[in-house]
Amino acid sequence: MSLQSRHGQDYCLSVLIWTGATLVTIPFIWVMGDLLWNGWDHLSFSFVFSAPQNAGREGGIGPILISTLLIVGICMGTAVPMGLGTALFLSEYTRHDHVLGRLIRGSLDVLAGVPSIVFGLFGNALFCQILGLGFSILSGGLTLACMVLPIVIRTVEESFHAISHEQRVSAAALGLSKTTTIRTILLPAAFPGLLVGIILGLGRAVAETAALIFTSGYVARTPESLMDSGRSLAVHIYDLAMNVAGGNPHAYATALVLVGLVFIINFASSWIAARWTSCNRLSA
Amino acid sequence: MISFSSNTLSRSRSDFLLSESVRLLALTAGGLLLLVVAFLFHESWPALQGIGLSRFFSDPDWYPTDNSYRLTSMVWGTLLATTGAVLFATPLGILSALFCHFYAPPLLSRWYRRMVELLAGIPSVVFGFWGLMVLVPLIGRWHPPGPSLMAGVLILTLMIMPTIMLVSHASIAHVPIAYIHTTSALGFSRWSMIWHVILPTTKMGLFTGILLGLARALGETMAVLMVCGNVVQTPSHLFDPVRTLTANIALEMAYALGDHRAALFMSGLFLMGLVVLVVSTAESLRHQNTYVSAK
Amino acid sequence: MDIMQPPFRINPEPNKRAGFRAWPPYPSAEPCCEPITHIRAKNLSIAYQGHQALRDVTLEINRGCITALVGPSGCGKTSFLMSLNRLTDLIPGCQVSGNLNINELDILAPTTDLLQLRRTVGMIFQKPTVFPFSIRKNLELPLREHGTHHRSLLNSTIEKVLQQVGLWHEVKGRLDHPAQALSGGQQQRLCLARALVLSPDILLLDEPCSALDPLSSGIVEDLIVSLRSHFTVLIVTHNLAQARRIADHIAFFWSFEGVGKLVEYGPAQAIFENPIHELTAAYISGTRG
């Protein structure tokens, strides 16, 4: 092949790749710009903390924030202990090639890919109907817990694996019991990973809509107990956009709040992850 | 000596308690998948028994109130929207990953990757809302009515592109730096290096990314629900409104009873089967890939 | 307690353990090996996933001696060392058979309390592995685990062991600083101090100097010499000159088609000057291995 045609090829590929990158950037800026342009004016202190009126066309999102917080709280309160325990079992109590460990890992991998609407169906059948919790914050939170569990487990397990094997052997050589080794050496070392896992799960839980529509319901009042139905931010956006004529301005403002939350969560997790790896590099 | 041995006893008891409780938690977590499948089966049993599998494809139309349960057009909706999105998102995702590694200056590359990560984190309902407010009117002006298969394809493209890009990016990062140095030293152009070395060695990783993107598109609900128009019909061209399986569940679950409800669970089960197939293929490819690169 | 099972006691005179013995130790030139067998291995074999790594090792190690295990890589020296505190349990698929005793205690018996065993058998690894805590916490952790919580006792013990390993003057002002900030040689000495904190009877050293620079290596070596007669020391080393400098006894291992065997065992002087086996002679003179 002649040198010239090779340079021509190279040039064409460069153009193609830069075009591709631009094509990805434009919608991102468009989405963010659109949200800011249409939502910023409606965003205020009173919007965030007051109750919605007239089906959400007026007023704010106060009770919805509370419901969101409760749902996500229940979700993480269930998923984190379970995730931590499972990750401990997988990394400290089974060998990597053990059949049981492989089965559990495989089933969690598949669970991570299950569509959220399917979790919604499952949650509706199990929590709302069979366990009799009805459309409630509890049902919604537990459904989300099933959904984020694989993410939490995978992140925490990876952070256990990142701890060098020598630390475990040294601890054993000093006659430390397994419980002590886990409590004093492994858990502190894996803590940043646990934090990242929690935050990733949080991001997924806050963003979720489909799994919540028929588990935690639509009611926009401030919930009085965990057995009350409660509407999350994402469900609120959906409802305003699809079912309420004239709800768009407030849907924009709510979307801005939600995206802001998700971005903060995202930045926090990558900040922790980056600090963590730099610390590890220092100590190695 | 006595206090010492009792201390040992309590330690072994706490060891025992800890190991048993984490085993219990792990078994619960591992059994969750079975539980989900079992419940979907249990709830869709009336449909499988009362209606029968074949009627989901042979009934005249989807009129659950009139005891007519044809799912074909919804299956088409899901398949077409997903295929379209994968066709658009695959080149964009892979080009973006190559851009990050070989074309963008370091600072831009970092920012670009950061942007794609944020894009991956934007809630689907926000994408759906943006599509409803911006994309649908735009398409409507060009090719009425607006809410259409096309809008669904575009929104899904936007949503699965980050998945494909991030997985490809990670697998390109695993290419040994020596390969790149060697090909550069042999006087390869950037194009030849990418075409003859990078893409072949990362083939499996790229494919995994595409499959994971595919799984995400298959299961996506809110965004397609908001932009696709949700008319039950098999689309004849790109600008027809369609309804996907997921949107169908989300729309009708609120009031579905009896056989109707069971039929919705049946479609959920079908969807899950599809996704499980795709995800487990992707995972097995991923493991195969690490094996090859470890060698 | 089961009558058939003797009570767990490695140290025949526990009361003597209350305080540390006189320090600094005897000059190393003096004869120090009490001719009392401390560790006894009989037909010890170790296999990994069915593949033999060490076969039929029989030897008796005297109390208070420094015994060096030498031989080429992969001849089972480290496996032997790790079987002595049952760290082999941590290796998947590892099987140890034969007899292994410390005094009267049967190490390989399933009823043996591992935590107590490891308390009496300290171990140092090739790569210094300090935990990612402060210097103080590194030393306190094993003490607290084994039941010492009294502040002043903790402090005095920490000072004592740091003096023993010659670190006290280097770190006394920064006990609460992270241990990982210490140099490699200091970290290795801290690891030794961490093992000494439990006042073990036996110390297992797995190439303790090979990851260190020559200067730190010299310091650690001097330290090991100073342990003679206070502890029964087993050291794996690839450095024959080092073995010659510090060891009282030498155990020479060789790998026969992948299976490690003990070739020769005896006083250091005899092995170096008058080896019986021709493999030993070849290894020592540097023509093989």
C-alpha cells in the first residue's frame, strides 16, 4: 500500500472518530442544557421543601423528597448488611473455585441484568400481595434492595480481593481469630470499597422508576409510616410528564433535582475510589 | 490458664456465629434469583394453564378485556427498538472508546470519559422526559405523529451507548502496552494499529459490551414508554408508534386482574428469559476473555 | 477436658514466661544449643492437590538453636516451615501427613487449638507485612487478641519488644504514625517485634532478609543472632554465606523430580566442612543448585 493512501486512511479514521465523539457530546449537552434552561427558574428553596398542590402543577416536592429518602433508606438498610455478609462469605469463607461460591456469583451476575420492571413485578407479587404490605414505602424499598444487592456485593467483594493475601497469612501467623482478622484488618481495609458500593447502589436506587410504580405507589402526601404509599422523585417526574397537563415546568425542576442528586452521588463515588487507589499505591 | 481457655472458647463461638450468619446471608442472596423466577412462574401459571402459550401468538389482537392476548406486535416493538439502538450505539460506543484511548489529548480524554459516566448515570425517566419534550416534537415536525419507533431507538441509543463505551474502554485498557509499542515501532499507522491489533485483541470485550448494552435496551421501560406512543400495532416503518413488552407491563399492571395480570407476568417471564440468555452469554464471554489475556 | 488429650502446653514452665529473659543475649560464640529436642518431625510429607512437595522428612530440632533450612527453590523448605504453625491449613488442597510434635503437642492433630499454637510459634515472611495501622496498633493488636488490655502493660511490652529489635530509639517519638511509612528494614524488624510481643517459643523466618537492602539485611541478621538461646529459630535462606554465619544446624533439602527431600541434617560446621552427601558438597561449593 502506498504511503499516501495510508495517510489518507488514517486521516479518514481520525475524522470518523472525532465525529463520533461529537455525536455523543451533543445530546449530553442538549439534555443538560434543556433541563437547566427550563428547570432552573422553578427551582427554589420553597419548591424543594413545600408540598405539591394541584396535582404537582403548583407547590413543591417536599413530601416526595421525604418518601424518596425513606425508600432509599430501607433499600440500603437491607442491601448493605446482606451485601457485606455475602461478600465476606464469597471472599473469606469459600475458595475462588468452590462450587457454591461460583453458583452464588453466577446467580448474582444474572440478577444484576434482570430488568427493573421485572423486579417491579416480583416486588408486587411478593411484598405487596403475599406478604400483605400493600403499596407501601416498605414494599418499594425492599424491591429496590433486591435490585441493588448484586451491585453492592460485587463492589465489596472486589475490595476484599484487593487486600493482599499476606495480610491474612500474617494475621493467622499471629494467632488472630478469623473474627478478629475480619473486624480489625479486613473491614477497615475494605471500607472505602464498601462506601463505593453503597454509593453506586444509592445512585441506582434514586434513579429507579419502573420497579416502584406498582410497589410503592403514587401517593404524593407526606408518609405517616413505612406502611404508607409514597411517591419517589423519579415517579413524580413520570407522573407530571405523562398524566398531568401543564405539569412540565415542575417536572423539569424535579428532574433537575434528581439529576443533581445522581451527579453528586456519582462524583462522591469516583472521588472515594480515586483517593483509595492513590492511598493503596502509596502504601505498596 | 483457665481464663485463657475460656477466652478461646468464646472466640471460637464468635467465629462460628460469624461464619454461619454470613453463609446464611450468602445463601439468601444467591437464592434471590430462584425466588424471582419462582414468583414469576407462580403468578403467570394461570395464563400458561388457562390461555396456553400458543394463543399469545395466534389470538387476533391484544384486547385483554375481551379475552384476546396476542403479544406478537409488542414482541416486534421490543425487538425492533432494541436492534435499532444496538445498531446505532455500537459504532458510537466503540468509536468513543477509541477516541478516549488514542485520539483525545489526556485532559479531554478524562473529561470525555467522565461525561460518558455521567450519561450512564442519568435516570431513564429523565431521558424519557427529555425525549418527550424535545425529541418527539422534533420528529413530529419532520414525520408526524412524533411518538414513534424512531424516537424509542434514538433514546435507547443514548442510554446504551455509555454501557458499550465503558466496557470497550476497559477492555482496550487491558491491551498490553507492549503491543502498542511494538506496532508503533514497526511503523504501523494509527489506523492499522487499531484495525489489525487493537480490535482483534479486544474482540471479546467489545462483544461483551454490546451484549450488556443489548440487555439494558431489552429491559428498559420508562424511556420507551414515554416516547414510543404505545399503540399496539406491528410497525410498518420507523415513524409508526409502537408498544414494547416492558411498556405494556408498566401501563396495564395498575388495573390488571386475573388472566390479564397473569399474561403480564408471562410477558415479564419471557423478557427475563431473554435477558438472562444475553447476560449469561456476555458473562461467559467475559471470562473467556480474561482467560485469553491471562495467557 | 478429655483425658486422652494432654492439656495444651508447649512451654513446660509457664511461670518463667512471666517476664522476658535477660537481654542482651549471650555472645553468639558461646555454645547455646541445649541438647533438648524441641521440635520433632517424623515421616512428614506435604502434598498440594495430590502433588507431593515434600516427602518423608524426619528430623529433631534442639531448643534454643538457630537451624537454617537451605536448598534450591521449590524443594519444600517453606512448606515445611508453614506446617509447623499449620499455616498450611490456609492453602487450598494442601495435605500434611506424618508426625509433627512440639514437645508433647501433636501439631497435626485436628483437636489442636490453632490460635494457641500460632501464639507460641511466631513467623516472619519474606516480604515485610505490616498492617495498615500505626506502629503502636500493629503491636497492640495481637496482645489484645490474646487477652491483654491493660494500658500500662501494653505500653511496657511494646517498649520491651521494640528495644529487643533495636527499633525503640528510631520510632519512640512516632509510635502513632503509620507503620507503612517505615523503611523496608524497619518494617521487617517491626514484624519481628510483632511476633515477639506474644513471647513465642519458636520463631519461623522465611527468607527474612531477601527483600531487604544489604545494610538492613545486616541489621536483621544481627538481630536473629541475638535471638539464639532465647527462642528456637528456624530460618529459610538462599544465602549460604548467611547460613554459615548464623546457623548452629543446617538442614539441606533437595528436589528430586519435583519432590522435596531432606538430604542431610547436622551441625553447621560439620555440614560446611565435611558434608557426607555429594549433593550437599556440590551445593555448598556452588557447582550445583
